Amino acid sequence: MSDIQYPIHGSCQCGSVTYELLAPPLRVVACHCKACQKLSTSAFSITALVNAEDVVFHGEMKPWQRTADSGNINAAMFCPHCGNRIYHFNPAHPEKIKLKPSNLDDTRIIQPTTHGWVSEKQDWFQIPEGATQFPYQVEY
């Protein structure tokens, strides 16, 4: 993926929220927990862990949060117009954000090498050989 040029631009479905990702993600994770299955309406949700300083956001976003099974706060920012989630974060660690990378213009970075909550994974999905797996929460 060395031919990927940064910044990569992204936006919500309606275009009210836009952003630039200035540097490669630290890690790309597929989370198989039941909450992420609901979020994605699929077998898992994909997250690109990035340094908060490596993303510049434009447009109004609204917050949402829940308490995760770990006891941590799982907060999210989303577009109030189309409802697209833009990123998640733990308020105790605001220096890292969990970008929802499917809304990037160039999605070639979406190659998960880590899979979390595989204890709740859909039986029909096969994790690629060599991927790092965590039965529960991913160690960031």
C-alpha cells in the first residue's frame, strides 16, 4: 500500500461532514462484537485506529455514547443530517480515534489485520489466515 497518497479525503453520505486523513492508520481492525454487528448491519465493523492529530474534520457532528462491556465509554461522532458514523473514541484516551474508514474516497487502506471479539463472530465468516485475533476486546 505504499502507493497510497495522503491526505485521503472522506465524507459522510450526504457530504455535510468531510475530513482529511493525513497519515496511514496505526492499525485496521474488524470488530465482531454484537454491538458492531448492529452498527454495520453486517458480520463486523471496520475501524482504522489513527492518531487524532492525523485527521482534520469539517462540518457539524453530534455525539453519541454507550458503556462497553469492558466498562469503558465507547463514544461516537456522527453526521446529524444523514446519521453516518464518522469515528468512535474513548474519552479517557482522546489522542486516538477509531475512524470508520468505509467513508474514505480511497478505501485501499481497509485491510484488517486484527480481528476483535471473535467469540461473537458469525459462524459463516472465516478470518483470513495470519490475522491477529482477540476473543474479546482488541488491545490498542
